Amino acid sequence: MLRQTSPVVEQAEQLAVQLSHWRRNLHAYPELSFCEHRTAAYVVNELQNVEGISIQTGVAGTGVVASLGRGSGPVIALRADMDALPICEENTHAYRSRNPGVMHACGHDAHTAILLGTAHLLARRFADGELTGTVRFIFQPAEEAADEQGRTGAPYMIEAGAFDEVTTAIALHVNPERPVGEIWVHDGYSMANVDNFFAVIKGSGGHAAYPHLTTDPTWILVPVLQALHGIVSRRVSPLEEAVVSVGQIHAGTSANVIPTEVALEGTLRSYHPDVRESLISELERALSVARAMGGDYELRIVRGEPALNNHPKVNEAIKRSIADLYPQSVVTDIPFGLGGEDFGHVSAQVPSAMFFLGCGIKGGAVRGLHTPQFDVDERCLSMGSALLVETACRLLRGDVVIQPDDKFSPNLYNV
């Protein structure tokens, strides 16, 4: 651990045992998206021990919003997600999941514990009169999975007013690829627009012994797939980040029957909004090959979260906090990848930033995100709380000033 003499770091490390206790309790009882009832109740119970805090429950279903404030000033939102994944845990530690088939395999238990610690630490500063303004602690459901309407928790929290009057929003995500002490901070687009597609290639089908009497959708599938996989390499600038992937193909019921349909499902990933729209347009063009070959197609696009757009001024406050609290840490300035993060909905509304916090365990198995072996080096917990506290304090004090109308539109290639 990168130990320093800062009071913020010392106070966070004094909470280390409690942070671990919170995280392990949450880890042992994971809940899927939109079902975080026990988790929310646990969060509320722990927040009730925070001096001066106000708590709102049942926000957008199972969400919890708590506030600390004194006088006028900025409203800083700190967000943690609470849901788990449908994964069977393969770890053997004492706090492994007790809910079969459900696991905190993305670190949301750590995020929630870190934010609980942050609330306790900031309460001291408000009680001592050090701060004016408001810090809003947002414990969000359903970051991982969408509902029947194709929506995750963030847009519901926004609609419920969780981010009303917020001047700046901050989140963090643990990163098992890097050790404790390494932090990723990046300006601009850092995680992807996520859109999923569902397509059906239509033919006439018939007896497999007489293909000349049919319009075979499996035959049509081949050039359609070539066109789909050629979108990124031939229809999108190589200077842009983009992915088109097919994840499922389903067709047929018997060896001697040519099917009438082939169903495809896949995903589109991008950073820039223009590229997002281009991918959708090119997908339609690729599928139109079916008509040129005598068949037909249907296409449905489900638009997911927008790209995470990190505001450089918010990142400035984060980087200053890192430099002051953990000057020996390694700060890496690269995009976080083409995975999705529904904090992108928030970054589209208010100046926001998310940073990635190293949590990798040295040696042994690879414990990547969304794997049955995922785990964290719990030394990251106090570090995460300290950085959120220090960054919130800087923004409340006006060390970095972000105006309400201070919008950020990154250059097309600033990724």
C-alpha cells in the first residue's frame, strides 16, 4: 500500500477493517439487477450510523440516495452500483456467495463499501464545519442488466431526480488487471456506446434434397456475415474505435430440412456518437444483401448506454487528489475499453468522470471482471474512499471550478 501522512489517508485506513466487513457481507449475499432488496436495506442500515445524513429509499425501485450538506454551494454526486451477475462463484474464501448462481463478479460490492466509507469520512468534515455545499451518495441498482424496456438503472435514477441540481458526478470502478496503486484516468470517451441488434434472415425453406427449389437463408447468411464483419474494417475510419460482433446464430430443426429463417444477435460498440449512428446505418446496409439474393430480413436495434464521457475538469480534481494523497501511485491515461458502463447516462447529463482503481491480487489465478474467480485486493477499499473524499472536498472548496453550463465535447480523435 502507498502509505502517506495525509489525515484523509490515515482516517480511511482506520476504516480498513470496517470497509472489509461491509464488502464481504455484501459479497456473500449478491443480488441481480433490479432485485437488490437486501443490499439496499443493508446500505440504509449502515448509513443510519452516519451523523447528519438524510436518506431516501426506494428510488427507482431499490435505489438509495443519501445526502450530507451544510449551507449553499456545489452539489457533488458520488455514485456506486449495487447489483451482481448471474455467475456461479468458484472462490473458496469464507465470504463466497451464498446465493447460488449469483456473484459479485464485477466489484460492485467493493464500490458500495467504498461509498459507505466515504459517507462516514465526509460526515466528520461537515460536522466540524470544514465544508459547505452538498454531497449526494447515490447507490444505484441495475448497472449490469437491462429490463424488458432495454433500460438499466442509471436512466431510472436520473428520471427519479437523483441527479437533479447536481453540478458534478464522480464514480470509480475497480480494475483487477492492475495492482493496488495504479489508477486509470482518461479525458473524453473512455467506455463505449452499447447497442445490441436482433436480426432475422428470411427464405422460403424446403426439402434439403432439393435446395434449388428453395430460397436458403443459410446460404444467404454467408455474404451477410461477410458484410457485417467488413463494416469496421472497410466502412469505418481506422482512426475510430468500433466493434461489430455476432454473438448468436440460430437456424433449423433437422438435417434434411432447409429452414425458413436464420436468427442473428450481436452487439455494436463505439465511442463517438457519429460512429454509433454510422454502425447502425451500415448494419442495415449489410443485412440488405439478403434481398439482393432473393430473401428478406428483419432488424431490431436496442440502444443501450451511451459512451462514458469523462470531463477533463472533473478529472483534474481527481488527479490532484491522487498526486496529494498517493504521489507514488501510477496514473495511466488510456481509455478503459469498449465495455459498457451505464454511468455514461450520467456523463451525458452533468460534468462527470469515472476512474479505474487497481485492485489486482498478485500471483495465482487470473481474476478478471465477470469471471467466477473474480476477487479484489481489499487494500484498494481505503484508497478508493480517501480519493472520493479528497476529490469531493476539492470540488466543494472550489479548487477546481466547474460551471453548470460547462459542457465538454471532445475532439473526434481525442480518445
